[in-house]
Amino acid sequence: MTIPRGLDKLYTGSTDGTVRTWDYHTGECVNVANLRSEVTSLISDGPWIFVGLLNTVMAYNIDTASQYTLDGPIGQVRAMIVGNDTLLAGAENGVISAWGGSSEGNSPFKLVASLHGHTKSVVCLVIGTLTKLYSGSEDQSIKVFLLFHNMESDL
């Protein structure tokens, strides 16, 4: 569930493959998007809503009504966070994919790194400082990754 800053809408994702938009003043559902894949993570940052799905992250821009598919994850995306102007997504295979802003090509995002270290699904991500990412996994470990400067971009 996420409430993008400055909006009066609440967004929820479901294991039934839908993302619902709710008016948080009335509590009424105002839109249902069927993504045909289990939604296991949902966050927002600025005008962007990021939806974690099987083998992909969908990026929706609320202002422009545009959407993009961010490839990179293998398996279900279980956790996402935006930090240091980078979108990070942890997947079932234990890898954390990182996207930064891009002015090249058809997408405003490009895959800038894949962080390895876990042997099972990454289930939580936390930015501890501007340069450290902490990740928790079903392999019963916590890893610390240093986020490097060339991962910085404008999301």
C-alpha cells in the first residue's frame, strides 16, 4: 500500500494481480488495473508508483499516465525501496536489482547494478545512510551493500 506525496489517492496491490486506486477521503475504489501477475511489493516516489511482479517491476508515472517495464529481477519481486535516487528491488533469486534515471532509449530508467550475496529471496530493504543498503533474506542473513556514486541518478 502506498500514498504518493501530495495526492488524495491510496494505491494497493494484491496477490490477485490487481492494483487498486482508492479515494482516501471517501474510501471508494476509483480504479482497478489488472496486471495478471501477483503483486508482492508496491511503493511510490514522487510521481512514480513501482509495482513488484514476477520477473519485473512496473513503473507508472501518475503525472503523465505513462508506464514502463523494468526488466532485471529473476522470480517474484519481494521488496523495493528508493534511496540515493536509485530504485532497488529484491527478488526471489536473492539478487537486488538497481535502476537509475536515464535519458537514453525509450525508458526513463536503466539497470545500473545487480547486487549479489543472498542465496534465497530478499524480503526487506532499508537505506541506513546515504551509502549503505541493508537487506534481509529468507536465507536468514542480513547483508550490507555500499551504494556507489555512479548509481546516483534522477528518479
